[in-house]
Amino acid sequence: MIEISPPDPRALARWFPTHSPGPAMIGEHVLATGIGRWWADRPVQPSTAAVSCAGHVVLRGSPEELTPALLAPLAGNRVEAPARFLPALGAAFDRLTPWERMIWTLQATPQPATVPHAVTVRRLEPADTDAVHALGPDASWLSASWGGPPGLAASGHAWAAMARNGRVLAVACTYFRGTGHEDVAVYTIPDHRRHRIALACVTALCADITSRGHTPSWNCSLHNRASRLLAWNAGFRLVGEYVHYAVGSPVAHHRLSA
């Protein structure tokens, strides 16, 4: 695949449906924020297109003309694509691991979530960048779709439980922002988990999302029980399932020519 300029919004719907929850909203997020990359099998009248952001790739179109060399730039990502792409992906990478995923949308009233008196739940601001940095490498994925901690803190799309000393204890943010839905992501520092402060952050974020006229959505692994439980307690209900694939390194050249 070769990197291309952002497509015209009118052309986006051809490849990635709009106003729907799930991985296709990555295209809307990248188009709106400029954070991410666009790909195609050729620069003019492509038969295959892809969008990537924060280690996720959505691949659409026709796989007939794809070669391992064309797919090589997508190595190391989690790729969501129709089943017709699996032979091409399997031939291009040394590993293709399926991950079953679940899509939820906010449909019910969240359970009550009280926080300690010493904790304040509020929107993150640019001045909180250092506090987001301080969450460390384990939380680096959370800000990846906003270009890193400065982008997340300044996005206006993140709510955090803050200690009096300015430490972030938990944060919920819009991970991918679509035109109809906003996908929610959450991180809680290990020593404050199971204290319902994540639920308080999610509830505040969801109220913010709905005030923008959007529907909160949730995307998690089928096997992530903690995420599924938090989603349920926050009022999310299951609407769909899909599979994406963790792809490894490009197949070595000698194997391609063997």
C-alpha cells in the first residue's frame, strides 16, 4: 500500500460507512483530527483503501490485486477487513492472529458511582499533560489516537478522576470520534481499580458525548471480562461482534520468491 492524501469526505462513505459504531469510524476520526494515515493500492482509482490510527487498520475494497509487498506497510497492526482479504493477509505476514471483538452502545441508565471526597472528576485540560505522561508506558495506548498525551489533554474529549495532588487516578476518553458515535476508552491506575472511579469518569464522558448529539459506543475484546462489566454498569448494551487480526512481520523475501 502507498500513503495517499486524505480523501474527500464524500468519497469516504464508499469505503467506510459513516454514522455507525465500530471500527469503520476510524476513518471519520482520522479525517476530523488529521491523526492517522490513509493508504491505497494505487494513487488513482484504487481498488483497495485503508486507514490506520493508533495501531488499528481498517481495510476495504477488492483484494484481487494485492501482493505481499503492497500489504507490507500494514505490518504490526490490528487489521479489520472482510473475510475475502484473509488469503492475501495470510500470504503477506508471518502471523495472523484473530481477536474476537464486541461493539456496545449506550442504551441504559448507568449505575451510581460515587468518588472519595479527595477525588474530583473533571475534563482534562492542556495543563494536565504532565499528569497524563505520568501514567507511564502502560497507558500510552490511551492517548495514541490523539497523537500522545498533549493531544489527549487538549482534545476536550477526556474526563479524569484527579487526586488533590494533581495525579490522574482514572481517565475515560473518546478514543475514535465519528460523526454519529464516539468510541469510549478507559484506563485506571492499578492501585485504584475496582473503586468505581472509572465508572464515574465514563458516566461524565458519556454525558458530554450525548450533549454533542453523538451516541457513546464501546469496543472491547470478547475475553476482556473487566471491560465488559464496566461497559454494562455504565449502561452499554451489546449491538454487534466482529473479528480483527493482529498481523506480524512481512513474510521474508526468500519465502515470497520460493
